[in-house]
Amino acid sequence: QGGVTWICVSLGEEGALLTGPDNSYFAPAPKVTVYSSVGAGDSMVGALVAAFSRSISAREGLRLGVACATGTVTHPGTELFSPDDVQCYFDDIQVRSLDI
């Protein structure tokens, strides 16, 4: 018991991978104009942690993480994204299961 259960790998503008004990997922990042990548990874990890703490599925947590990271890169510097931004991107992200 204990140890690492899930591993998330950012693929930058390509999206992200999430793998765990029984499932692996890929979420492509929506194509957007990037103004700054500052904080994108932090946004993704924060969203994943929030999702897991609320017992949201790994698939939907990854989807939320990529949506938050996408929202982050569409703003300059450390400017925050809006919930509307995230909802728009969330709706466009189609998470795929991977056979790893």
C-alpha cells in the first residue's frame, strides 16, 4: 500500500497522458493561440488533484486538467483563465483509453 498510483505526463501542445494501475488515457489539447506557457503544468496538476480529491474519475480528471492547462496558455503571463474558458475547452476534449 502507498506509493504512486497515477502518473501524468504533459505532452505540451499535444495534450497529456495519465496512467494508473488499471487504465491509461490520452487527452489531446485543443488547438489554441498560445500566449504563455507559464503555469500550464501547475494548472493541469491542480485540476487533477482537485478531481481526485472529489472522487471524479481519472478520465474526467485528465480532461479537466488539460482544459485548465489550455485555458492558462491562452492568457499572457500569469493571468488567470475564466471558468467559461475551461468549460469551452472541456467540452471539446475527447479522452481516449490506451492499451499500454
